[in-house]
Amino acid sequence: MNQALKSSRVEAVDALRGIAIFGMVLSGSIAFGDILPAWMYHAQVPPPLHQFNPVLPGISWVDLVFPLFLFCMGAAISFSVSANMKKGFSKLQLCGIAGRRFFQLLFFALLFQHCKAWVISEHPSINDHLLSVFGFLLLFGQFYDAKGKQSTLVWRLLKATSYFIGIVLLVKLPFSDGNGFDFYRSDIIIVVLANMALFTGIIYVFTINRPIVRGLLLIAVAAIILSAREPSENGVKQFFYFKEIVGYSFDWAYKFYFLKYLFIVIPGTWVGDWLLIRANEQKPTAVSTGTLLNSLFAFILLICLLILLFERTHLNFSFLVIIGLGLLSWMRFRDAFSLSTEQRLANAGVFLLFIGLLLEPYEGGIKKDPSTFSYYFVTAGYGCWGVLLLLDFATNKLFNLVSKFFEALGRNPLVAYATGSLLILPILSILGLRSAWDSWATTPLLGFLKGLIFTILVSGVTILFNRYRLFWRS
């Protein structure tokens, strides 16, 4: 990979993915209860009880982290498929890669969830926590990328052995409910990622030079979703709820409902295409101070928009934010002679946010769960602006240090995702520190600090893996 390609696409997307991973871990590890304000949690799961309320509209920063990760996944699919096509891979081979990733991620979702100590036993013992750590090692064996290293045969045997032992554990362990292995006991986030890897990968293979066709497919997906909501029975509704073949139900692995996230991932593939074009252009230069100030104002406006979408008391002002973003974009690119990648990102970001705001009243207001069409467009818009701002700020030496930290997380997301539950928490329990860890956050500051410390620990393990080039790949 040439240096221009690395700097223009991988680092910006990896940094945004790293921010998403950091946010995922932080939001799941801060103190719960009546300690922190509501905007520190999912908008539909407010404090103090954190009971799911599907009719409560609004989104918080926590509701952005998963769609930003999906958005980066779309860009990464664009990179990988394009690179493999240049190597001479056929469309059939590329579809096979998408299928392999689908099944690998499904197994990750099952093994990861079943190896959590509190899933293994209702009252976990030291042995149960050691099993969790062992599960982490099995995932290492299954997903470690030994490509380009010596003794490839050894690593293939390790991978096969890790899968075999993982299957034996899933079959033999009784688990906390005593019912044994259950396909429906899995990590739903990874299951969604598996579906996106499969369907987006296949879609991209057949539309690699036809991005408009991908947009038309989104219209078809929207039509199916809307028709399936009709109370009367119809063929489209039956297709939407198709989940069984010869008596075997497979909705633990696939639901058409998951394809709603294509509205986030497909725009990510467009951004990936634009970044590929940027990589072939002249090597990017440092942006001016005026451009950095322009981006800083855009960042402030995006925060204001998120506050408005959370509070939902002055939503009409959100359109003023969009106008402000449009003006900033016009000021920045008004003298441009050609359409640059940065201008495409800004235009797409403004457009997606605008459509998302127009759809905000629909379905009872913007919500992550059950996710609304407004949510897809708004979060995809944030994804476009996120990539653009990272491209700009990375040229600043001070910010570049922060960007490098998040980039490191984004380069090894599966390690970061598994480390907290299967490594750090079990080790705390084995050392007898878990009770103290769970109880020491009694103030808002300590509640946040607890989550921050845990997230930094996860980040440290991930960066350590990176240092020794221990990357996990599906």
C-alpha cells in the first residue's frame, strides 16, 4: 500500500472507527443508576432505572458510536474489495470472502457471548473467570492474522484447533440457565456486523463502479420495510419475515430487519470510493489555519445539533445548524475549480443531515431503538463529517497525536471489543478486585472516571497487541 493511500484513507477511517470503539467501551463501563446525567446513556434507556422505553425520542452521543462503526465498515469494504479486484480476484471469490466473514463473525458473536463468566455461571467462580480468559485466547487463535508471517501452516492448525475447542466448549458447558448452548444467546452487535459484511460485500462487488445503483437498492430496502409494516398480509411482508427453511429457524443469524443498517453502511462505501480517488490524486498537503477554524466551527455546530436532537425542545433550530454547516462548506470551497473529496464529504454530510431532520417527526421522533429512518440519515451524515474533520485536524501536530491514539484502536477493533469482557473483568475477579471496582463510583465524577479508566485499560491492551502486530481479522 502506497503512502498516499495509507494517509488519505486508512488513517482517517481507522481513527473514526477507533473513536467509535472508544465510545462503545466507555458508554458500557461508566457507572449506571442515578449517578450521571441522562445524556451519558442511550436516550431510550435513561437513568435511574435504565429501563428500555421504545417511545422515548431523541439520541445522545452514545447512540452515535455504533452507526459510526458501521459507517467505517462500509468504507473498509470499499477499500478491501477494490484492493482484491486489483489482485485479480474474481467476483465469485470476492463473494466467497464476504460469506467467510459472515460465518466467522457469527461464530465470534456466539463464542464471545457464551464465554462471559456471568453467562457461564450465575455465580461465577475463579474457574469460570479463567474460562473467560481461555475464550479470549480461543478468539485470538481464530482471528489472528498470520498473513505474510512464517510457519503459516502452524497458524492454520492453530486456527482450526481453536475453532474445534470453541465448538466443544459451546456444546459441553451447561451455562448459567442449565440449558446449554443456545444460538439465540449471542452478541447482537457482532451479528449485525456479520450481516453487513455479507450483504454490503456482495452488493459492492456487483456495483463497484455504479454507486448510484447502491442508492437505488436502498430505495428497494425502504419499500420492503414500509410494506412489511402494513397490517394486512402480503408477499412483501412474507419476504420480510422469512426466517425458516424445512422447520429450521435461522433468525438468530439473519433477519431482513438487520438490512435497515445498509442506510448507514452504503453511504460509507461511497466515502470509501471518494477516499480511493483522493489517494490517486496529488499527495494531500497541510490545510490552512482558516480551514482549520472552519472545521472547528463545523465541529461545534455538530455538537449543537446533537444537543438539539437529545433535548428535542427547540428542534426548529436544528435547521439553522444545517444552514450554518452549508455556509461553512460554501465559504471553504467557493473558489474550488474541481470537486474534491473534501467537498464531496461536506456536501454529502449536509444533505444526509438535512434529510434526517426532515424525517425526524416520522416514526415518533428520532430513535436508535427501534431505529428510525431519521436515525440512519443523521448518523450517516455525522459519519461524513467525522471523516472530513479527521482529515483536516490530522494535519495539525497536536491533534495528530490524539488521532494516532484512536487510529491504533481502529486498526484492531475485534481485540478492543473482546478485551473488556473476556480479559480485564475476569482478571479483576480472579485478583479479588471486582467487588471494589463495581462499588467505588459514588459521585458523577467517579462514575465517569470509572468508565474512563476501564476504557484506557482496554485501549492499552489493544495498542500492546498492535505493537507486536497481533491483529485480529475476519
